[in-house]
Amino acid sequence: MTALRPERDSSGVPYGDDQYASYGDPGAFEQPGAFEAAVDHLADPLTDPLPGHHPSPWFRSGPAEPEPEPLPQPEPEQPQEQEWYDPEGYARDWYGVREPTYKELYGAYAPPIPEVPQPPVDDETVGLRTADTRRIAEPEPEPEPKQAPEAPLEGGGRAARRKAAKKGASSASSAPRAGTASAAPLSRVEARRAERARKPSAGTVISRGLGEVFITVGVLMLLFVTYQLWWTNIRAHQQANGAASDLQERWANGKGKPGAFEPGQGFALLHIPRLDVVVPIAEGIDKSKVLDRGMVGHYNEGSTKTPMPDAKKGNFAVAGHRNTHGEPFRYINQLEPGDPIVVETQDKYFVYKMASILPQTQPSNTSVIGPVPPGSGFTEAGRYITLTTCTPEFTSKYRMIVWGKMVEERPRSKGKPSALVQ
């Protein structure tokens, strides 16, 4: 069935001869030069039109619209690592087909490749050398020109090439290296001057000797101080404790009856409860036999002779070290009036009360151990005790004196006095 053609088109113009009237007269372009003029009249869409003009006839100018904000650009994707790599295929794609090797072409019948002679190895070109900074920097001499190694003969065999290489290596090793100077031997005068310069001067030798002497003296002094302040106390305490044990053992065996004692022989014990001191009392004040052994010595010679504690009247005087060698009287300056001082013998306890102290006096002042010592506060003869020691500490320039008065005489059969029980 044939479709009917409409009588009019969509614009309402009837089909016929005038249907192209809206495009103008087609015959007008047949005139000479008309088509070129029409083409030139058209605007070139590739060129930038002037403001207000546009190549398109359907463009209508309007109010300028604001430029839109640029959209955020996505970050470029990181190239992902390839999971598989074919080196042979890569080489084939890049370099093309690999050519066969020399051995693959000829196989077992390949002719020998001629060996190219190599120059001998030069030690100076193997690695850079560093200067020895421990030596005095000296100007480096100009390097001597090197002789090129002889080239091996072309006609020679492998033995000849080896011989030529060894010869070149030996000549290179015998040549002076870079940075070392082939110094000429010194003359006799120059050698003597160099030897004299290497010897230390007299001032250097003297200063070294004095330094060694000072160091030795310092070490010896340090050892002596250590011996005096530490070892003498340890040794004296051991000796004093041994003497006290022997004295108590003799008392237990009934061999310590009162009477005349030999110098250095112990006969009593001195108790100072406030200072926690218990020390044996020996006859005499000799340093080596009594005082340096950590014991207290009784004045019993010449003008310094004093009575024993059991005398009816008198001043029982003793001496002891304040520093070193046991230092039993180290802190007697801390005693206060009324503090007990007890002398223990084989049969009795003699209890004294501290009365007064003389901080300093001359060593020649023997009146401090007299029957009625001046400065003690005693006005008449009685039963007293006197403790003497050196002062200031670690010196023997002066003497410190402590006096006490007897307040109790107690037999050992009645037990210890209250001053020792507390």
C-alpha cells in the first residue's frame, strides 16, 4: 500500500515549484563570482569573533553569567605495580629478535678468538690513596714520568705475554709511589742534628722528674693518711679488746690482786656510759706500749705520779688518744656535769660524777693532775679522777682536761652500780 504524500509540509508551504522560495533564487548563485562572494561573506567559525559578534546566527547575547567555580580535580592515580614481568618478552619487544651468539652459530667447530693483549695493572689506578695524617706534611715531589710497559710481541705465545706482563708489573712496583719522596741519605752533620733534636731538653727532663716525684709523694701521703685514720683504729680496737678479755680472764682466775703493776700491764676497766666507751686501763703512758694499743694509761712516773682509785685521798689521772689508735677519748668534750665515769677493778666499782672541764691548756701544765687541781672547782683534797687528751683534733698542740668526783665505791659482790645497769 502506497503512503499518501501530504499536500503541505510542516511549515504550511504547499509542495510544488515554490517550495524552495524561502532559500532564495537558486539561480542567483549561477552568476559569475556570486558563490565566492557568498562564501567570503560567511564568518569563519575557527577564528575568534569580535566582541558582540558570533558566527552562529542563532546566538543571542545576554547578560554575562558568572563563571562557575572550578570543580575539584581528582588526584592522579598512582601507577600500579605490575604483577607479572616477562624479561624475555620485554627484551624481544624492545630490541627485536636476539641474534645468535658466536658459539651458537659455530658450535664445537668455532675457530678460537684471538686474545687481545692487556696492559699490566697499575697499582696507582686501582684505588685512591689517602695521605698519612700522622706524619708531618711535606711537599710532595713532582712525579717522575712513567715509562710505558713494553707491548708484548704479536708473534709470541702465551708464555711471552705472561713474561711481558710480569716485567711491567715489577717495573711499576719498583717505581716510587705517589705521595712518597725518595729522600737522599742525610749527611753525618745533618744526622747528628736530627738526633739531637729528637732528644728531650734539660728542662723537659727536669719537669718530668719533678712531676713523678710529686705524684709519688702524693700517693705516699694518701696511703699514710689512710693508715692513720682507718687502719690504726682497727688495729688498736683489736688489741684493746684482747687486753680487756685477758684482764677479765685473770680476774676470774684470781690473778689480778691490787698491787704494783708492770708498765703496759692492764689492771682496770674504764666505763663512760654516755659515750659508750669501755677501755682497759694500763700502767704508764708510754705510746707504743699503752696509748697506741688503744688503751688508757695511768700517770705513775716522777712528778706526774698519781694514786690508784682505792686510795683514801688523791687524784687518779689517766691519758688517752682523741684521734687515731682507737681514739677512746674522741668525744669527751661532750660530757656534761653529773655524767657517770666508772672505774672497774677486780674487787670494786668506783663511780665518779663529771664535775668540770678545761677546754685547753699547755702540755707542760702538770698541775691539772695534782691533788687539788686549779680550775677544777675543788677546794680541798678528795677522791678525784682526771681525764687528759690532745686538742684540737688531729693535733697535739694543747691538752683538754675533764675532772670528776667519786660518789660511790661498790664491791663487785653487790653487783654492778646503777650507772652501768641503765
